[in-house]
Amino acid sequence: MDWLDPLDAAMITADLVSNPLNIGAVLILSPPPGASPGYVDKIYRDSLVTGDPVEPRLCRYPHHGVETAGYWVWRKADTIDLQQHYRRSSLPPGAGRAGLWQLISALHAEPLDRSRPMWTAHLIDGLDDGQFAFYIKLHHIVMDGVAGLQTLTGALSPDPERRSMPAFHADRLDAPSGMPSSHHGLRLPNPLALLHSVVATGTSTVGLAQRVLTGQLTSALAGLTGDTTMPPIAAPFVRFNGSLGPERAVAAATWPKRRFQAFTPLTGVTSNDVVTAVIAGVLRQWLSDQGELPQRSLVAICPITVHGHELSRSERHGNMFGAWLCPLGTNLADPAERLDLIHRSMSEGKRRVAARGAAASLLLLGTSIAPTVLLPMLPVAPKLRVGYNLPISHVPGPKSEMYWNGAHIDEIYPISAVYDGQAFNVTTCSYADRVGFGFVAGREIVPDINEMIPLTEQALTELERAVGIN
């Protein structure tokens, strides 16, 4: 039998008593010039009759029963009825972007049927200027967030004249056009995916144990003497670390990449540092508006790519990414000071992860991840400290303008998973000359999630002024 690995089995079992662990992505597209009014309907019909073979991971589904002694196994669907997976929706007149994100929020909260491959795709029209949206949703056990995004963008082309392109669900052996060729260095810093990688590493060697022990000692000492290394339980408890209800809230928008790149020549920081600092500014203002801004800094869990030359030979075929707990400086009023703190912390994190290796850096996070995601499951959980408050991830998308059968891809947004203990998630995606911000939360946790969009512009503007750009 094709057994689910222990973490996948745990996640699908948790769905039976908790919230669905759905991940997704949204593309906003513009029809090609001269497209007929029924263009989206035609795309939908064509999606149902494509003869393309389906990507293998989209053909299997989890199953358990008497014949498996209660254990979860993968089963392969003999045939894929695309009508069960592709849906067609239209926004009401005047709904606009707000209506789109309300619909995405509702769709993202719906559980996926475990009796068939756990993915759905939705074509949604009714946006302004003839734009339409494509939303794909998968369960976390099907593939991680970046693999899902790569599956989606693999159907795209930089050629606006190309037609008869493969469907989004098609099996493609070549690397997605315009995307990085290696999948190993790309993972969303969802703690479930991080734990997945720890289990899959299988590198319980003496050298790994030494790096873990050394890392624990180094982190403990650094936590006592500096402000960029976070001890395991150092983050304040905020509403993002509570339990979820059944509903989701999603909001997203795009900003020019040049605004984030403009900081580098003045301050020496990276664009990702700036994006993280902007998110920190959003969180500080939003929590302050709720009267809930803690005196201690919020902490984000962030991914760090470990390049091949920094890995031991045994690790080069395993994990190629680590993660770091980054203080966001939400206790600092000066945006420039927050940016400096984030830059120093992420620089230190890159050095530490490179020195320890990917597997050791992930194992070291266990004492921060476990209490954060496990405590909300208890009937009476202490609300004092947690390991981190939210994940912040920056996903590289296509570097050039992309098209799908002549339709221009205007925007790309990953929509990540949220669950008890991690009820708020921010994921950004670079695409061509812009950066898309995707916010997802439990609706009862962040009922006014649309406010995150103007707060993002406000935080970016304040940061530009603080460093002298405007």
C-alpha cells in the first residue's frame, strides 16, 4: 500500500475534528484583445474536455478503512471527472474586488471531499474591465504552497500569441516557464510544511545532533545578549494565536516592486526586508486600532533558503531551506528602526542557517512550533507566550509578464493555510515588476481584513518617509 507519511496522516485526521487545511492561489487575468463576451464560458468548457493527462499528485486521494487497519493510504482515482473539480462562478454586477475576495473567502473555508482527489478550480468573471479570476484550492497534503503555485504557473507562457496551451491540471515534465528551475529551495514557511521537511530529512546523524546542540547553546546565549535572536517562547500571545471558527477572510492587492527596491541603495537592506517591515507596520497599526498592541515585539516565522554551496554533501539532496524567528519590532514607533531590526535579524538568520544546515535549523524550531500549534487544542490554554505570532513568506513568481492562451496574467496571489494557533498568514508573491500581498485569517480573528490593504499603503509610505525616499 502507498501509506501517507505520519504528518500527512495527522493532518487529514485533524480535518475530521478541526478546520480544513486548504491552500490556494488566485490569478487575475485580462482577456486577449478582441475576445468575445462568452470568452470565460469557452475557457470553462475547454477545461472540461481537455485530453491532457492529469498531474499525478492531482489524481490521488486519502483513504482509510477496515482493509487498511485504520491507517491512511493513498488511492489513485481510475478516472478524473473534471466536472467535479472545475467550477464556474460570476460576481454580481458592481461586486468588484471586494466581492471577489468575499467569494474567495467562502470558497477557501469549504472542506474538500476526501472521497476524490482533494482539489478544485474556479473560473470567476464579473470583475471590472472584463477581468476574470482563476482560483485553485488544494489540501495541504496534496502539495505544498509553492509546488501548487508552480503547477499553476506551469501552464503559462511569456508569448502572448501562444494558443492551445496545456490545462492548469495537466501533467508537465518541464519546469514552469519563467519560474525558478529548482523546487528544492522554495517552500512556504507554514510550520506544517517545516515539520514535514524535518520528518522527511532522515538525517539523524552525529553531525546533525552536534549542530542542533551547538545551535541551542548559541541561540540561548544570543537571546540573552542581543535583540535579533528569539528564544523559543518569546512572542506575546495575540488574537492571531487563538482558535479558529469555520469562516475565512481573504484580502489581496499589488504594489510596484520598484518601491521596495528603492530602499536598497539607501539602507543596504533587501527588498524582502522592506516587505517584512511593511507587514510589521500593518500589524502594529491594526493591533493598536484594536487596543491590543502588546509591549513585546511580535515574532514572525520566516523561510531562509540554504544554497547548495552552503550544504553538506548529505543535505544537498534533502532540505534546502531553513527558517528563522524574526522579531518584527512592533514595539518600536520608528518605521526605520523596525526595518533595521528586521534586516539585522534576517541577516543573522541567514548566517545561522547556513552554518548549521537546513535540517538542524528546522529541528531547532520544534520548541517554538509545538507549543504555538498545540496549546490552542487544549480546553484551557495559557495565553502568556508563544513561539511566534504568524508566518510571513515571500514567494518568487514569474520574472516576466505571462499569458495563458493569450489572456494576460495581471496579478498573482498565494492564499495560504490558517489553523488553530496560526489564525493569520501573510504571503507575498513577486511577479514581473510588482509584488502581490495576500492576507488570510479566520473571519472572527480579523473581521475587517480589507483594512489590511490601505494599512499596507500607509505603512509603506511611512517607511519611505522615514528613510528619506519621499
